[in-house]
Amino acid sequence: MSQLVGFEVERMLLPTLSGPHVPRFIAAGDDGDQPWLVMEHVAGQTLRPLLDQAPLDPERVAALGALAAL
């Protein structure tokens, strides 16, 4: 259920956002009981390995935040 809620939030918000750190919204729809969303593919590594290392040192978190703000 939480995945569906997260998906619906993404589907509502993504078209309203813009900027260098936001994937470009392409299209969204709902084919009966099968909603879908198409957005730009962003190349690179995911943050999943960092989440597996949690909790992170505050310095590492600050450095990651600074990189995301570029």
C-alpha cells in the first residue's frame, strides 16, 4: 500500500517541479487499474548502498547534501 501512495505522490508532484536535479516528466496515465508514469532516466548510481551503511557520520551526510545542492 505504501508503494502505491508513494507512486501517486510522485505522479502528482513531478509535473509541477523543474530544475537541474529533477527528472523531466514525460507523461502519466491510468489504464483502468494500471496507473503509469514516464520520466527521464537519470544515469548514475543510486543511493541504496549508502542507505545500507546507515547511520552515516554527520560529516558524510553534510558532504552528500552539499553535492546534491550543486
